Amino acid sequence: MIRTQIYLTKEEHAGISSLASNLKKKQSELIRQAIDEFLVRSNPADKLKKIREARGIWKDRDDFNLESVRADFDRF
């Protein structure tokens, strides 16, 4: 790991401090997790790759009605 420093606003510091305390985790761990999630969301090629990898994973399932699941989304 590479050590780095960042500047946070008072609100950001209070928020990450409170969250870390509630989750019983270190602030640095939560910051790394947030950065990792941001990098994944910011890389569209990576998203497309994951979508393509997931294609067809439910095709052989018969334990639910796909039409009822789709109907639930029509209400939004």
C-alpha cells in the first residue's frame, strides 16, 4: 500500500468519522472502499464487460416468474 494524505471538509471528516465508528472500521478502510467503488462506476468499459459476463445467468432458472418481476418495474 502507498501512504497518501487528503484534505477533507469538516462535514466530510465528521461523516466518515461517524460512519467508521458505527461500522467499527477504520476511516482509511472506508475511504479506500469508496475510492474503489468510484473507480468501478467511472469505468464504462468495465461495466459493459461485467454486463456481458452476467448475460444468461438466469436462463435456466424456473423458481420464479420473470414476467411478474418485469411487471414490478413497469410501475416506476
